Amino acid sequence: MGKWIHPEPALALSSNPPEPLTNAQVQSWRESGFALVEGLVPLELIDRARSEVIAHFPPPGSPESERVTDFGSSGLMEFPSPSDALNEITLHPRLLGAGAQLLGIRNEDLRLTQSEAWPKYGRKTQTGGAMDNHDQRIHIDYPNHSLAHPAEWENPESVAVIAYFDRVEDVGGATQVVPRSGPDDPAYRGPLVRSPGIGGIPFVNNREQAEASLQEKYPELANWRREHLYPKARSARFGPGTFLFYRHDVWHRGTPIAEGSIRLAHNVSFRRSDCEWISTVHKGWAWSMYDSNHVMERLIARGTVQQRCALGFPEPGHPYWTRATLDAVRARFDFEEMDMRPYEAAFGSPAPTSSAALDQLRNENQRLRRENERLSRQLESSPKNG
Ligand SMILES: O=C(O)CCC(=O)C(=O)O
Ligand SMILES: [Fe+2]
């Protein structure tokens, strides 16, 4: 089980600096490819997220849990999720601040591309075959995040994050990473294509099967991985609220969970706004704007400028903002009391808060809401068909 990497504390929560990571953590991520951080967000938030999320998944040891053999939550815990705490972690100013700090960019230039919590079980059976994630082959994550190939090491385009909600001592399943030892590290001399699932090599997730099939078909590649990757892998010692910041061009793998246990992890990714070849891996943040719970509308309306930017919302001063768009966006989100002042201020002309047109829109909006409520009540009290 490789040597352990221990988490280092972020700058104090109480000091609330815009840049929450220490210089050593930033340097570790930039040079070695990872930083294991604790104390980034309040533990109370992690505990809340854990209990909100775990309720949606099969209990460990159950027959259903034996069938969960791969990454993910079938969309259940993707952002925006039914767990408010998970959404809060995703857009936590300290997490966004850390992302921007690692990439060396303004907060406004950070974009969210992934947020999903998922369970991994210590199962009795490994029924996933070649695709089973119990004991993963060492891999890099860029193939299903980037349409291209990561740029040169010194020019990082994205940040990958795994937040843990459990203690590795209780549940096992330490993530292993291969630290980059410097510009001459053979493991990181590109192109990064020596892995199942890349460049025509069949995708296999299970370590034993992946390495055996490489040994058979690409013996040179298998030998290279055995020499330069596996012996260098180190295990992340996590507790609730530990964040592993890594990169989509860093070698890593998931290891087995203790039998009968469940490990909850929250995967988050960010990119630079100018790297459009890095995809949003979910269905897009606007897609849930019609949900009757209004969660996404509320996140936009009540969020900070930084949080909205992370979702791709135009920042104050962006050419998108005109008198017309300012009024129109206000009309859309006024029911959730969106504060348009930062956008108005950057646009420069005073907001027409008392204009007749805006009052009319407000009244119309209010009337439609009342009508909607009345119809919903009527629907609830009417007899249901078969
Ligand atoms: O489970 C883990 O610790 C890592 C998972 C992982 O790397 C992946 O699914 O790509
Ligand atoms: Fe991975």
C-alpha cells in the first residue's frame, strides 16, 4: 500500500483569506501534481453533506451495493444535487479560491466542469469484471475531461479534486497518486498515452486484468508502467473534510474499500475559462432551471459574483451586459431577489428600479406565481386518475 501522504492544513478558516492554500500547497500541486489539504471548509458542512448524500445510496453489505461496481451516482448526486450541503461545498468560496489559486488565475476566470458525489463499497464480489473499480489500474483522468491532451506541465488548464467524507482508517480505499519528481521524471514525459483507454488501447479498469492484457499485447508499455508508475504510488491518508487536489495529467488510482464499508467521495473539477476543450462532464448547469424546487435559479440569484462566474454566468463589465440584458436578467431572477448591483455598477448607468416597465414585469410575474400556486392546489385536491 505505497507510502502515506498526510494532509496539511489550509490557512485558517477564521482568517478567511481570498486565497486559502499555503504557498507550500500551491507549490506541491504545481510541481508534484497534488496537494492533500484539510481544514478547507467547515467540518459541520462535510458532516451535513455526508448525511444528506448517504441517504440516497444503498447501505453497505446490501445486495444492491454488490452491484455498484463503477464510479458515479447515475446522475443522482451531480450538481445541482438534492443535497444543499453538497451544492454549498461545490461553490464554497474557499474551494473556488483554491482552484483559482492553483491555476494562477483570477477568481472570475474559473469554471466548474464536474461535481458529483458517489459511493464506493467494500464488496464481497467483484462482479464488474474488466470494468470493476474496486482495485483500479493506474490511470490519468484527462481522456474523459479533455477533447485534446493536457498542455505542457507548467501551463495547467484544470484542477481535479476529491473531497472525502470518511476516515481511511475506517473504510480503506486510499487514493494513490504518483508524485512527479521533476521535469525529467519518465512517468511524466509526454505524450501521456501509456494507459488503457487511450490511443486505441482497450479500456480496462481493473488493475490485474489491465496489466495482464497490456503484458500480452504491449509488453514494453506494461514494463514501463511496472517500473515508473506502480512503485512510486503513494496513498492519501484522508479523514472527513480532506481534499485531494490533483490534476487531470497526474497518474493515480483507487484502491479497495474495506469489506462491508462504504466510502463517500465528492469529485469536483475546474478549468480555466479559456480552455474550452475541457468539457463540462454533466448535462450543463442551465438544464435544471425548470426544476420546480428552483434550486438552480436560487443558486444564481443568491450566489456571489465569484460563484456565478464559476458556472459561466457573465461577470460584471462583460460585453454581454447592456441596458436590455440587465433589465431582462433582473426580470428573470427577481422572484429570488437577485442583487444586480455589481452588474449595474460595472455597466455604469443607474438602475431603472422605478421604471414603469419594470414595475409592470414585477406585477405580471407576481400574478403568474399566484395563478401557478392556485392551479397546483387545485391539482392536489382533485381525484387522481387510475
Ligand atoms: O476511488 C478513488 O480513490 C479514485 C477514483 C478514480 O481515480 C477514478 O474513478 O477515476
Ligand atoms: Fe481517476
